[in-house]
Amino acid sequence: MTTRLTPTAAPAVGEKRVIGNVLRGSIGNLVEWYDWYAYAAFTTYFAKSFFPTTDTTAAFLGSAAVFAVGFLMRPLGGWMLGRFADRFGRRSALVLSVTLMAGGSLLIAVTPNYHTIGIAAPILLLTARLIQGLSVGGEYSTSATYLSEVATPGKRGFYSSFQYVTLYGGQLLALGLQLILQALLTEQQLTSWGWRIAFGVGTVAALTVMWLRRGMDESESFRRHAEEGKGDRGTLRALAKYPKEIALVVGLTLGGTVGFYTFATYSQKFLENTAHIPRRQVTIVLFCAILVAAFLQPVFGRLSDRIGRRPLLLFFGIGGTLLTVPLMTVMGSTRNPVGAFFLVLAGLVIVAGYTSINAIVKAELFPTKIRAIGVGLPYALTVAIFGGTAELIAQALKSAGHEQVFFWYVAGTVLVSLIVYGTMRETSKTSELEER
């Protein structure tokens, strides 16, 4: 105890180290999520290359199905890489996850279209998304754990919020590159081959980050507890001792993941295919809305350090339950890009009550020896079942002529999470992270 208090300069040095670790971890997270979202951003261009059809909605439906199937690998990634991170360290798991992402992006970049290799084209696309799903499943659990563990006590909400800053940042990079390519290439060039540039860029960036991550500091919390319960670290048997925490992660995630994917990714297709706003204008609208949302994450995260996590979750739960249907209804009928921007932004502001603090809330529930798998596995299962299928359900309902049912579906999932938020404890006051 004395050694913790004696060095008077330690707090300042520690803060600098925290900032350095957060930055190094966030850069990798940024690139990893860019690779993941490049698929969603460029779907409108490559959908017919892999799913040839004259019906745009049908082509989107095929690509959305692959997008959803990719999510099915996230629980496996959350388990495998979460276990790896709990047993061998957060840094090694982060290096492995970005390596897998590089391989998936490279495969998409070089896969010939359907007219060249037939059914093998969608099969290879599916394989690439399965690899990327495995990567993202492990990336979320490990980065959420890492950022929470290296953060300064009292500022954990702020520092851990950078997971979604970089997650949004990855989407912004994908959309930004799309805007650049839209300006440099014709619509035909983008549809024919230009979309492959996005995945080529992602491959190079991921390989670069793989090299950079090898120099990251290991989490001090992991080092301190590296020998604790060694045979039980990261196992499902150890995780099973926390059934309430597992259920809480599922409840926390359910409405948040559906709301996030509705406003952050599906809205791009929704504005183009339902509101009939021109594709380039839709890209600009989404880029600007997500840029603002990215800046909101640390603001909300810091606020949670002051007032607690539950008030922000309740803000999301109440807002999402009451406002999703009117926001989506008006969004579908608007033809004004400026109006569309404010509608998407309103949705993302509401969702920020969840996204800004979801990593820290989950990390505060589990001890060090199972934190990565505890955060990652139940989260990934929920995202795979509900987040990954949100766009697929939306497209299927639109194709069946019942698009508005999806709006109520989103609101319903948020309502379920609101019930959880209303009954849960304030995790910042009972945090397992305080054990350090």
C-alpha cells in the first residue's frame, strides 16, 4: 500500500501512459472497423457482382444475408479470442484479430464476380465475411477489455468510449473513401471494379496495424492477475459462475445493437431505396451524421463518470422506445438531404446513450480472469442474433410490403433493454475493475 502512495510523480506518468495505450489500441480498432464497415458502405456497388439480378432490393437482400451470416461467426470469435486474451494477454489477441481481418479483406478484394466464376463468387464472399466475423467478435471483447483496464479510475467511461469513437471512425473512413471514389470514378467504374479499392486499402491498413500492435503495452490488470486461477482462465466453466452478469450483458446489448445498426448502417440503404435520395447525397448525409456522433461518444462517456452509467442507458431506452417509429416514418418520406441528416443524427444521439458506455458497463461486471470472454461471448451472441439480422429483417419486410413493421420491431427491442436498464444496479459503484 505504501509503494502506491510514495512516488509523487506517478499519477502524471501513469496518465501519459494511459493516453498512449488508449491511442495505440484505438488506432487498431479504427482500422479493424473500417474493414468491417467497408462491406456495408460499398454494398450498393458490389451487390450485383455477386448476386446478379435486375431487382435492386433482391440484390441488397442477398448481400444483407451474407452480412448477417458474418455476424454468426462473432460469438465464435468472442469465445476463441476472448479465451485467448484471458489466458495469453490482451495484446496478443488484438494482434491476432487484426491479422484475420486483413485476410478477409484481401479475399474480398481479389474475388472475381459471379459472371466469371459463377456460384464460387458468393461462396468466397461468404468465406471472407466469416473470417471477418471471427475477427470482429474477438476484437470487440479484447479492445473493450483492454481500454477499460488501462483507463484511469474515475475516467473509465471517458477512455473506454473511444472504442465507439474508433468504431464510428472506421465507418467514416469507409464512407470518406466512398465519397472520394465517387468523385474520381464514374458510377459504372465503381460498380465494375472501383469498389475493390476499398478492400485493398483495408488489407494494407490492417497489415500495418498488425505490425504496430506488436509494440503495445500489455494491460497492467492482466499482468497483475496473470497467475490467478490459471487453469480456469477464460473458460466457459468459469464464465458459467456468473449467470446474472451474462443475462445482463444480453439485456444491455439487445436494443442497443438493433438501434445502432438501424441508424448507423441500414439508414444508408433506407434513404436510397425508400426515401429515394440520390446515392452520393445519402453518403454525405450519413458521413456528416456519424462524424457528429463520433464526437459525442467521449462527451457521453465523461458524463457517465460524473452521473453514472444508468442515466445514459435510460436516456437511450426511453428515447429509442418512443421515438424510433416516428423518426423512421418521417425519414422514409423525406426527400430533403438536410432533413434526412437531422433525422439520422437524432437517432444516433439517442443510440449514443448506449454506444458510449456499453464497453465499460460490461467490463465492470466481470473479474480479470474471465473479463474478455465475459464481455465478448454473450455480447457477440446477442449481436449475431439481433444486430446482424436487423438489415436482413428490414429488407425482407420491405420486399414483402410491410416495411413499417421493422420500425416497431426496433422500438420493441429497445423496450426490452429499457426494462433491464430500469432494474440493473449502477455498475460504476460496484465495478470489478476496482479490484486492481
